[in-house]
Amino acid sequence: MATWKHTEIMIDGQSVKAQAPIIISASRSTDIPAFYADWFFDRLEKGYSAWTNPFNGVKSYVSYENTRFIVFWSKNPRPLLTYLHILKERNIKCYVQYTLNDYEQEKLEKVPSLANRIESFKLLVEQLGKGAIIWRFDPMILTDDISVDDLLRKVQNIGDQLKKYTEKLVFSYADIAMYRKVKHNLEVNGIPYHEWEIEQMEEFADKLSSMNRERGWNFQLATCGEKIDIEKYGIKHNRCIDGDLITRLAWDDKELMDFMNVKIEDIPAPSLFGDPELPEGAILLPHNHYFISKHKKDKGQRPFCECMASKDIGEYNTCPHLCEYCYANTTKQLAIDNWKCHQQNKFSDTITGK
């Protein structure tokens, strides 16, 4: 797949170089739909936003002139409902990675009620379609108060309510030792966490797979970035930025398909000898079309991450959900301070308003 193009944008009368990605991730680093939807769609209208590299602090620019697809990540994407018409008008397709956990009793997240979030899920499905809203229960966290069976009960409750509203359930096991910020935040906030043992992962995967069949959900089950092999339970390694799903949702966007090097083929008409045989790996599309997967992993992601390349436009230390297990905020106070900066300058070219 081709690399991102670059373009020149005008800022205060000066020409500045900017990335011009085809696929946008909004965002792994913060919850743009929940807190920054106004900012994002204002920047989309203006044609660019700025982004600060978390490793070297260098500010760079992202142009939206070539954007054809957006993957949203959120725990409360209801604010998107107000803006979806703008994407349709611009012929920009999207899907939503909707993290819909149930840690209400344990107060591990500051999010709307579970009932409110389930309602939001269904409203988004009405607008975008069943395949475009992916349910994530992420992370699966064990504590003194949350056992494997507790997690399964929580999943069952939500799964029963989303049975006809999504195709996929993505989950991850909280790998606390690997992420320094997560470990620090849990310890500072006094959360009595437990690391997952392999046997517990296997037990959870087995019971979840059985639940999926027995309750008639028939979700595609997938794990996010996990190194263990649980495919024997029918659980796949996930692609959060998924080239095949992007193709299914936007196969009629020739510019996007050309960029992804995906060729849309016509299904031959039946002959006297019966229906035509399609090539191995063919994925069916509407109106008698199909394609062969061209998904390519982003080499810049973690070893067990299957995502394809996209440009993430978020910034760390800006998410006011203040989840106790957060990997994106160094401290709660830093996130709150940056949120306050944003509110004082809501339509700056950066999320923080700085």
C-alpha cells in the first residue's frame, strides 16, 4: 500500500508542509468523539489540524484534503450523532470502535450510565449500520472484586442487549506489567489488580466462546494485541484498523480502493453448470461484487497488533474519562489541565488549545 502523500497548507499567510492521510484514526490516544467532536469537525471544515509528537514534542500538521475514511474510538460516541451528516456530505465513510465496558459498580471509569451507552450504541447502528459499530469490552481487568466469572456475567448482560446490533466483540486482557503508566495509575489509585494467568485467559476464552454460541449472538470474537493463541476457541487476532472492513463499508470509493490496492470484481452470472466458483479468500460485497483481502499490517504497531496503517490525530494526556487503568494519561491532573486548556481555546489547531 502507498505511503501518505504530503501537501502544502496556508497558516497565517505562510505555506507549511502537512501530511495528507487517506485513513484517519480518531483516536487511540484520547476520546475525540466524547470530548472533542466539536473541535474535530471544526478542523475538518478548516481542512487541517496540528499534532504534537509525544516522543520529541515536535508540532506537525495533518491535512484532511485527501481523507476518505475515519476510524473513531470512543467510550461515549453519542456526540458523533450530530455530525454524521457532515461525513455523508463529504463522502467520507467511517466505523466506530465502541468500548462499552461495565465497571459501574467498581467505579473504574467516569462514563455515562450503562443504559445510556447501550442506547447510544443502538442509535449509532441506526445511522451507520450494524457492521460499522464494533463492540469492545476492553480491557478485561481482574481485581480483588472482579473475577473471571464476574467478567463473563458483565459480558453476558451487554451481549444479550447488543445481539442484533453488532457483528463483532473485541476484548483484551489487561496486561498491567507491560504498561508502566497503567501499573502506576492503578497503584496510585489504590486498585487491587491481578495479572492474568495463562490458565485464566484460556478459561475465559473457552467460556466466552461457549456463551457466544449458546446465547445465539454469533459475534465474531477477537482479541486485541494478545500474544497467546486462542484461535482453537474460534477467537481471532483483531485488526482495529481493518482493511477488509474498510473495503466492505467503502468498496464503491474508487479513490480509497486504489490507495489500498483493492480490486473490486464482478461475480460472474450463473451458467448452465451452476453458480460460479469464487477464488479462495473472496469476500462478498453488495450488488454481485467481491474482493480478495489486501490487508497489510502497520509495521509501526506492536508485534501482535494486526492494524493497517492510519494517521492518528489524537494526543496523550487529554482524556477526561479518567479511567483508573488508563494507558493514555500519565496522571489525572495532567489530563484535567489539558482539558481546561482546550475549553479556553476550543477551536485551536491542536486538541489542547496550546
